[in-house]
Amino acid sequence: MKKTNPSCQICGQGELKSKKKYRMSGPVVAIGYILLIPSILGMLFGLLMIFATGSAVSETSTGIKQEVREQLMAADIPGEISEKVITRQALTEEENAMLTEEQSRALADAELTYSASQVGVGAGTAIAGGFSAFMVISSFVGGLIGWLLIMKKKVLQCTSCNAIVAAS
């Protein structure tokens, strides 16, 4: 048995066929697409920036450690003491007593350089990561708004008079 479409109650001649129509008017749908497409690109770019920030932090931290290591080697500070400074471990009294006054100054300079560099890296990470996260979140919200504006609904439309009835 063939399923028949209901007849139009407005004109009485046509039958009602199921169609999908935009919920909003044409200009609003165009705005929805204008919001949706760039927001997808914005989310991808923001995520890329988050990963790039992590990579840059890792690379910068490695470079800082190498610079401090070279600074300590130039001051003739023993390797085990240099490694303790780089790994942020406290020196024992015996290790401090082994160092000359010049080496102690170089050690203090290296510790200061390392600490200041870490603060700079942390601040840069917070700024770049925060901006990237803001970009991802704002793009996501823009995408949701765009998606809501381009949503379609199911309706029944008359084949004769084009009257539209909500499909339930």
C-alpha cells in the first residue's frame, strides 16, 4: 500500500510534501555562514598556536639550561655543582666551601640568569597560551552562533499554492 501525502487545507488542490527550510531569513543565514566558516579556521589556528607555544617553551628552556651550563663551565665550576644549579637543587656547605669567591659570584649570576629566564618564559607562556585559549573559545562561541543561524527545520509545503505547514 502506497503512503499518500496529506492534501493542502488552504487551497484544497495540492498535496503537502516534506521539505527542509532555513529557520531564519536569507540575510540572517548569510550572517550565520559568515560566522561559522571563519570560526572553524579560528579554532584550528588557536589550537595550532597552543601547540606551538608548548614547543617554543620546551625549546627555550633547553636553550636557557645550555646557556647557564656554558656560563658555569667558563667560570671553572665543577660539573656536579653545575648540574645541581641547573636542576635547582641546594648546594651543601662543603660544595660552597670548595668554590672560590669568583666562582661563587659566577654561580650567583648563573642562578639569577636562570631564575629570571624562567620567569620570562613563564610570563610569555601565560600570555601566548591565554591568547590562544581565548581565540579557541571565542571562535567556538562564534561557530555555535553561526550554526544556530543556519539550522534548518522540517516543514510540509503544498505543491500547488506553496503554503507551508509545520511538520510535527
